[in-house]
Amino acid sequence: MKVREKLDYLSWSEFEDIINSFIDGAKDSYNSILSIGKGGLVPGVVLAHRLGIDDFYVITIKRNKSDDPYSKKIIPILEDF
């Protein structure tokens, strides 16, 4: 069995700092948000609310051969758009 790589965890405070630093440079620059499912939804929703963006889209990208844990990686496939 493969051992997963070490995961980095963010505190909510660190998350807020990252979001705020992005927003500082992004005001009035975007009119929609494209968020990646399974990892990008929370940041996408927060950015959409903070920037006042109503157009919010979600895509799914498959990069595992199966749904089994530790399954082989494949070339990313855009599934939903």
C-alpha cells in the first residue's frame, strides 16, 4: 500500500489571510468564479461572496483511474462544465 504524502493544514485564520491577500489584488477584476469540485468550492464561494460576484460555476476534474483509495493517477479529464 502506498503512503500518502504529508498533508498541509490551514487554520481558518490562515485561510482568511490567503483570501484577503487575493481580494486585495482582485477587486473589480473578475465577473465570474469557476470553482473546482472536491477542494475548490469553499474558497470559490467565499471569493464570490466577498467580491460580490453572482456568476458561479463548478467543474469536476477526474485524475484517478478509479474511486479506490490510492488508485493510479491518470491524465486529468474535465468531466463537467
